[in-house]
Amino acid sequence: MFLNSIRFISFLFIIFFIFSIASCKSKSTVRPAKNNDPVIVDVMIASLQKVNNTVEASGTVIANEDVEVHPEVSGRLTYLNIPEGKYISKGTVLAKINSADLQAQYQKSKVQLQLANITVERLGKLLAVGGINQSDYDAAVNTANGLKADMAYTQTLIDKTVIHAPFSGTMGLRQVSPGAYVTPTTVLATLQQLGKLKVDFTIPEEYGNLVKVGGVVDVQVDASKEITQKATIIAVEPQANTETRNLEVRAVLEGVKANPGAFVKVLVGANDPGKMVVMVPTNTIIPNDLNNQLVLIKNGKAKFVNVSTGVRLANNVEITKGVNAGDTVVVTGVLFVRPKADVNIRSIKTLAQADSLQ
């Protein structure tokens, strides 16, 4: 009886296996029906929007005057007066370099010049009575003049051993100690004029029409507070950078406290009254090798049109050619629409609502 049970179960298993194969084979012959239903899309009605052509650029704060204090001659520091972080006046003596050898050379030339002047005076009297030749007198005069030139040269070297502040400003950190041996490559400290700050920034050359000398830009010194300050453009680099194709611009930022080297955000064209343009969501643009395209709806059918773009914002782009105010623009389902195909409009969105779909 046990064997009969096993045979019965095996028979049922074989029957189930045969039906399973037949079922799979019948399913594999099923083909999905071709769907010619119109694509369902959302649209927006193109309208004129007021847009400010504002360009955001990164800038750097620089001091009105900034210099590294270097000695002009080599030697040992005998005097050092660098008040770190303090304001000093123009002409303040910052350092002195040992000039004993130069002073000695100057005194030697001075004594020689005294003797040369006496010789010239004597020979002048002899020349007047015909006691010597003119050439002897000229040689004595030349010797005296040479000593005067040597003294002037030595005095210039002595003057270079005394380092003065080239302008009034705030001293930076001291980089050397008294008694150090320094050369013209040694940096003693930095001196910066902070009463009036400048901002250097770059913008693409295509926006060069937005910057001109005397123009005003907005500067955010503290981005966390989003407080803007006005800065006046004082210079524009006439040549664009050949690698980045950017223009370098410098503006004066007055009445603001900031550290030179700090990052700032510059808003160029923020004071422009703006213009009325047609704007569409960026993701509605279909790029190809030759043109950018948009999908419009004309008489219930999709129409692909070539467009030209202008100002780009965060989620929108200006259409300068190809779309007019009042045209119906497809904003969703763009990838499923085919030229001249029927479409069903599910809803009409505003530009703001279309932005939220991105």
C-alpha cells in the first residue's frame, strides 16, 4: 500500500509539471498591444517675466595699499621697530642695518676730498701765473670731482641701511629678530593700508557690458548675514584671461571692516532695472548637436521648435528666439512626445509651479 501511495504522488507531480510547461509556453506567445493613445502632459502658457541680469561672482578683499617690507642691502640688524598690528605713519623708521664700514668709507673719502680741494686751489693760483700746464690743473679737478661722486654713492648706501615706512598703515607680524643677518630677499613684515579696501573679482567676458568704471556693484562681506554693501568700480582689466575667458575687475569698498584676503560675494547688475523676457524651466529644453528645442502645442499636436537662450537663473532660462508670449509650452512628459503627435493636456502650470516639478 505504501508503494501505491508513492506511485500516486509521483503521477500527480508529473501531471503538475506538464501543465506548468504548457502554461509557460502559452504565456510566452502573448504580445503587448500597441498603444496609440495621446501622451498626457502638463503645460504652461509662455508670458513675459521681469528679469534682472544679475551675475554672481566670487571676489577677494585686498588692502588699498599692501607691501612686504624688505631691506635694500645685506647686513646685520642693529635696530628693529615693528609694532605688530599697530598703525604707523609714513616715514617711520622700521629698522637699521649695520653701516659702520660704509660710514668709515664715507669719512675716508671726505678727508681725501679736503686734500683734493686744497690741491685744486693751489694749482689754480699757479695756473693763473703760468706756473703749470692746464692738463695738471684739470687732473686735480677731476680727482676732486671723483671723490665727491664716491661720497655721494657711499651716502646712498648708508641711506639704504635705514628702512622707512613707505606709507601710513597697519603693521603685520614681525618675521625677524634684532641682530639677524638679512638680505634684500628677507621679509621683515607686511604693511597694509586698511582705511579703504578694494575688491577684486572676475566675471565671464560675455557680461563685460555690465561692468564699467564708475559703476556700482553689491558686495556681501558676511554671507551668513546676507548684508550687502555698495562698491564702486575703479578699473577693468582690458584683456580677458586667455585660459578662463574672464575679465578681472577692481572695485573700492569704503566704510566696511574686513580682512584683506577674505572671500566676498559680488552681485553685478543687481541695480539694473531689468527687462521683460519669456522664461521657461530649464528641464524643458531639449539639446541636440545643432540647436536647442522646445515642445509647443499647436491645435492639439506637438510641435518641436528651435530656440535661442539668454540669461540663465537657478531653474529657468530666458528664450530670446523661437517662443512668443501666449505659446503653450510642454513642461512634463517632454521625452515621450513625438513630433506632430496628439497630446492630452492634464493641467496648466504657472512658471513657479513648473519650477517645483524640477
